[in-house]
Amino acid sequence: MAPDPNTLGVQWLVVRGWLIVCTPVAIASGIGARHVLHFSRRTAESHLVQQPR
């Protein structure tokens, strides 16, 4: 079966749209995940320090 050029164009548009949408989201989520990990680590350490053993 030969692929239809129209479906190929639609697939390329969908892929390009996903790339345009997902690239900033992936970058932001990567930065956000790093901040969340750093913040949660600091919070856990402060909680561990505050709790009497």
C-alpha cells in the first residue's frame, strides 16, 4: 500500500505540532523537576533536623 500524501502531510503537521507544544513543556518540566527535587530535599533535611531523635 502506497502511503497517501495527504495523510503524510497530516501526520507531519501533527508531529510538528507536538514538537512545538512539547519542547517548551519538556524543558520547563525538566527545570521544574530539578527545582522540586532540590526543594523537597531541603525540606526533608530541615524536617529531619527539626525532629528529635
